[in-house]
Amino acid sequence: MPTLANTPQAFIVALKALLSGMKTSMPAGLTQLTAGGKVSLLADLEAELQGILDVYQAAEDTAIAHARAVKDREDLAVTAVPRYAAIRAAVKAAFGQKSVELAKVGIQPNKTPPAPTVEQKKQRVAKAQATRVARGTKGKRQKQAIKGQPPPAPPVAPSAAPPKPQGP
């Protein structure tokens, strides 16, 4: 048999049933009960059980409200996040991408990239030279030094007329 504490919902159902039964089905003349070695009046026991029920029910109601709020937030995020991004971009454009004034509205300004190091510059030059060699590109002065006529384009042979279909 499952215990009452397996789920809060099961415990709430059990508390409600016990409270209802105590209010309507207790024998006439019974005014107190001994529970757990402690003698208590029925009214005190009902108040104690109602307090427990109130706490459990409040937790359940809060969990349901929380689940509803999370769902509402997720539904709203579909439109809210892109709208926020658009407004943020508009504010950034109004102030300037690197303006320090952006910090006043909670937006980090764009950072200026650091100047390249000497090593990075050397790597760029080497890469550019390797590309020019690989592609055979020449500078402006080397191109001016080339004299003469470009070679004539190969003549285009006239295409042969398609064969005429033989008629019946």
C-alpha cells in the first residue's frame, strides 16, 4: 500500500477526506482524541489538519502558477527576444557602436580590436606574397613593363550546319 507522503497531491486528498470525515462523521459526544500520545480536542485537531492542508495546498497552487508563468514566458520569448534585439540595435545605432554613453542604458559598446603585433604583420605579408606567387599576379609597374600586342584569339571555326533529316 502506498504511503500518504508518496506525492503531495495524494496527501492533500487524504487530508481533505479526513477533515471532511471529522466534521461530519464523528460520533456524538466525542470531543477529544489521543494521537501520537497526545490528547487533543477535536476542534484543535481539525485546526491543525487545516493548517497542514493550507500549506500543502499553497505549495500546489504556487507550483501551478509557476508552471503557467514559465509557459507564458516561453510563449512570449518568441517575440520578446527578437524585439529586444531590434530595440537594442536601434539604441546602439542612435548612440554609436563605440559610444561610452551606451553603458548608461546597459549596453556594452563595441570594442576596438587591438593593433596587430609585429609577428601578425609578418604573417600577413608572407601570406600575401605566397598568394601572389601562387596566382601569378603582378604589380602595377610590372604590368606597365609588358609591351607588345596580346596574342590573337584563336579563330572560331564556323559550326557545321546540322544534318537535314531525311524525309519519307
